Amino acid sequence: MQNLEPGRYYHIYNRGVNSCNIFKETTNYEHFLNLYEKYILPIADTFAWCLLSNHFHFLLRIKNEDEIGYYRNINFDKSKDFVKFQTTNDLSECKASDKVKKPNPSKHFSHLFNAYSRYFNIKYNRTGSLFERPFKRILIENESYLKYLVYYIHHNPVKHCFVEDMIEYPWSSYLSILSPKKTNLNRKQVIEWFDDLHNLEYFHEKEQDLNKIRHLI
């Protein structure tokens, strides 16, 4: 599977092995999002997401290498689910004893899934893999498709009959986009893809023809 490339947009998704549930209760969703913030926000901009009981979707852009910088003083302890790194764009800041390397975004996703799997297996007294491998990633080469992917991701709970209206579903980015509250989501850019917030809501309220992005979903 090809590594994630800096500066490119991707639809990232995956599901539980054999379609098993990966989220069973509120604390599961919350823990996964906390781990996502920890492992993925340093290396990617997020534009839309949705967590469902047995799968998830993210629309994101891998940051350019100069946006992420270099790692230094890496300390990763799998047994304690602990990862610590600092990033810098100025290598003159680094000491001779520092371990300095470029980031690998694909490994950040592996850390996320491994950390969540350990948590889930311990909590529910299970063993073995939780997610299908490798995780799915589709490169988005035409940016005109982005707003349709945002709609597709937000519409997933309706598609799978969790709710009748996507605004009723708590585990997606749709409410964060509509809300003025602080968010890690790149809300401003998402709204700009639809010209303004009113058009974004109108676009989401209508049933969209997704055939043009069939290859991305």
C-alpha cells in the first residue's frame, strides 16, 4: 500500500475485522477522537469525519513536510500507549544528542489504530486484530470533488439508517461545522468549498448524486 503523500487530500476509511463493531458506547467514540487528536492532528488537516458502530470515514489533507517539521526527542512506548515528540522547522535548535527524523504520516495512523485496538481489547476482554488491514486510503486528485465527499461522509448515518436526518447524529463533523464553537476541524475552508454556510446546509439537505465520486467511496 502506497504511503500517504505530503500536501495531498485523502479519503481515509476502515471498518472492524469481519465487520465487527469497533464502537459500542459513548466512551469508545470519545477515546478514539482523543487518540485521533493525539496522533493525526500533528500531521494532517481534517475537513470531515464520521464514526459509525463498525466503520469510520475521514477527509483530510496530509500536511507538507515543512508544516510538520522534523521530529526530535522521540520516545514511543507501545506498552504504555505513550508517544512524545516535538516538531521543529529549524534544525539548529536540535542538540547533538537529539534523534531527528522526518515524519511518516502512514505510521501515525498505525499508531492510532494500534493504540485504540489495545484499549478496546482490554476494555472488552478480547484478543486479536480489531481493524481490517491495511487501512483504506483513496487519493483525491480533483478538488472539485471535495464538497461531495463532505456530503457523503456526513450522510453516512442516514445511509445506514442510524438517523433520519444527519443533524441528529452526534459522531460526525456536521454539527461542528454548523456550530460557532472552537474546533480542530478546518471549518473555514470547508464552508468556503460551498461558498457560505447557508449553501453548505442547503447542499446537505438535498439528496446528492454521488455517481461522480463513486471511485472515491
